[in-house]
Amino acid sequence: MKTTFNFTRVAAAALIAGVAMLSTAGAYAAETRPTPVLGIVDTDLLLQDSLAAKGVRLERDKYAATYQTQVKDMEAKLRAEDQQLAQQRSVLAPDVFQQQATAFQQKLVEFQTQVKDKQERLDYSFQQSMQTIGSTIMVVAGEVSKERGINAVMARNQLMIFDPAMDITKPVLDKLNQRLASVTFQNPDTLQTAAPAAGAAPAAGAAPAPAAKPPAAKK
């Protein structure tokens, strides 16, 4: 299943950290500039191997497996209904057949909508959990950097060549696992999807509201 990532909270945390660094740099500007001491963090590895990330993917996969079973069952029922309708075409009055065919097409549309809704809800729950991990990575990376006298940190995937001694991924991973061993994975079926009132901010944990009110999620 395709999953999109939106590290909005991580970006906000990075911005705050950046502003703090700029403020500190300004205070030193009149006297001297600090010598850069760079640390490297493999964020891809942290989002793959940390205890919390593994738990999040496990929860996502459980829901995905359940939804896949539900989809297959519904597809089988729709195929059987389609075959039955085709067999009745020669014995039903044209207007009656047309009514049943139209009703069946509506079922197909509703089925496709439900599948899309389940996918979007699952993606959003996954995003929320990963954002929590991303925010914690920012915090613990800052703590490890302070402990080691590092004043700038870059992601491993932004660099081609660097001294391995600059890599602080291991201590960051250890601290991350201690600080955040697990993350609550919101039940996709109970995510809030109602559109907020005009000018109102979405409620915490609410999924992005679509243009039209979606049908209630069905198992």
C-alpha cells in the first residue's frame, strides 16, 4: 500500500531549532563566530530500526491485512451479484433489469469509495505516528549533540562523504528507544473526518477533511 509522509511537526521543530541557532549566532557576531562542529544522523535508519518505528509499521500492517481481507470478500460478493444479474437479463423486463443494473453500479461506486476511504485513513494514522517519532528524533539528537559539543547536525542522506567519527546515529537511536519505545497508532476507523466550521482549525488527531463528506468507514 502506498504511504505518504508529511513531517509537518518535524519541519516546525527544525524551524524552531534553526531560529534558536540564528539568535545565538547573532549574539556572537560582534565578537567571534563559533567553529562549526558537525554531527551526522542517519534519519532513514532511525525511522526504520527504532523500536517505535517498528511498532508503528506492525500496527499499520495489521490494519492493512484486515482491510485486504474485507476488500477481497466484498469483491467476491460483487462478482457473484454481477454474474447473477447477467443471467437474469434475458428473463427480466427491460425496465426492471435497468433498475437492478443501476443499483449494482451504485454498489460498485460505494465500494470504491469505501476502499479509498480506508486507504486514506490508514495513511493518515501512519503519518501521525511517524511525525511523533520524527519530533522525538529532533529532541534527542539535540541532547546528544549538546553532550558531545556538537553545534550543527545534518542528515546522512544529505552527504556523500564524511568522517565516520562524525556519525552520532547510534547514541541517538539508543536514546530514542529509551525515550519513545512505542507510539499510539490511532484506529483508522475512528478518525475524525468531519469538515471543521469555517475559519476553525482542525481538531487534534483529525484526518484532513475531503471536499464532500465521506461515507462512514465500514469494516
